[in-house]
Amino acid sequence: MNLAKQKLLAVTCALTTALVWGLMWFPFRALHEAGFSTAATSLTVYLVAAALGVVLFREVFRREARFEFILLPLALLYGWCNFSYTWAVSEGQVMRVLLLFYLSPLWSALFSWLLLHERLSRIGWLVIAMSLGGMMVILYRPGLFAGDFFSSRADWLALSGGISFALGNVLSKRAHALPVALKSAMVWLGVAACGLASLLWRGQLGAELGLLHGEVLLIVLVLGVTLLATSIISMHGLSILPATQVMTLMLMELLFAAISAYLLAGERMQLQEWIGGTLIASASLLSGHIVQKKPATAAKLAVITEH
């Protein structure tokens, strides 16, 4: 396959990933409304993805699987990231959730500065300013500073998910030598663990799993296979395209989500959400240049493309 065809395939992979995640809110919400909770969905769907992934990449696991302590915080952070996202889109406005989640470049810049002692470029500080401005525009309402900062639980979940995703990306720099399949499996198991912990805490494990039949079981299996397939094709795109181009293409997720939320749920964005979303999306486009490059060479950053 020549280079042009490889790049076209990689672009297609990135756009397909954006499309899948732009539509993923719908089956999650459908299961939630059918009485199958977010916790049960996370537990079952991500266990399916993990099991299929281990079987499919069994040779990779047999040759390269090893335990390193960094896998535990990565599983926790990425696990909460995906769990909180699923929870948020199940009960909140889709585009509001995605825009608040897409504040992750803001948190990535701050964590890189605070934890890795990386010097932020002027663009990095601009990303912080634009992201903060976008967040304030989206969240602003009369009485905002009277103590009621977040209007819904979905806001908290979306923001905490973006923070977890950003911190996980910063820590993953220290786990660059571990195989992608192993890190992906730990992500999936982390999400499943969050779901299991929630069900055990509420004493609903048996009751929820009792609903796992018929249409619910079919949707769970399809979602598990879809998540695994999406992870594989997104990694292919990342292996060929520059990270900045992948980020640009992945922003199409916002467009796909906006269209699907309007058509399938009748959700419309207000003017302040359009303004805030434009600031956040623009900051995301610049996020590949938040750190000052070293004079000799620019370090390559591999990011796990999971929600």
C-alpha cells in the first residue's frame, strides 16, 4: 500500500472513531432509560471488550505482558474517565457534557507544568486562557458565584472525567514502553471496576445483572465489540498521522454528537454554549503545542484514545 493510501486509511480510521464516540451516547442512554444502570453498563460492556481484547491479542500478552505499578493509577484514572463520561451522557445534555469533557487540554497543560515541570509555550498559556474562558461561558448563569457553581451532576461528571483523562495522559508518558494492548486492557478493566464498585456500594449487583438478557444483552455485546474495534482502528490512525492532525479529526466527534443529539433527542445548543464550545474546540486544536520544544528534538507523545 502506497503512502497516500495509508494516510487516507488513517484519516478514515480517525473519522470513524470520532463518529462512533459521537453516537455512543445514544445506546448508553437507551440502556439507562431501560432500567439498566450506568454502573451495570460499564461493568458488562467493558468486561466484554477486555475479554475479547485478551483473546484477540493473546500472543502480545504472552510475550510482553508484565506488571508495573504505573498500571494501577492508569486503570483508575482512565477507568473513572470512561465511567463518568458514560454516566454523564446518560442523564445530561450531550453537547454540554462533551464540551466540558473536552477541557482536558486545559488540565493536561496544568499537569504537565506542575507534575512534569515542563515549560509551557505561549500557545500553552493561550490554551489555558481559552479553555477557562470557554468553561466560564458555558457554565455562567445568574447567581453563578453565589455558591451554586454546577447546575447538575452531569457537569461534575464531565469535568472530573476530563481531568482524569488529562492526568492519565500525563502519567502514561512514564509507561510508554508497555504494549498498547496491555494498557488498553487495564483501561477497560478500570471502567468495569468502577461499575462493579458502584453496584456493590448500592447493593444492586444481583438485581442489575438479572436484567442482562434479550435486547439488553444484545446491546451490551454489540457495544463491547464496537469499543474493541474502535480502539484498534484509532491506534492505527495514531500510528500513521501526526498527533495534531488526529486531534483535529477527532474534533469531528463534537459535530457528530451535536447532529445526533438534535435528531435523536431534540437537544439544541444555546448561544452561550456555541460561544464556549468554539473557545474550547479552538483550544483543543492548539493543544499539540502547549509545551516548549527542546532545542534538539521534539519528544513524541502517544495518547490512549479512550473516553
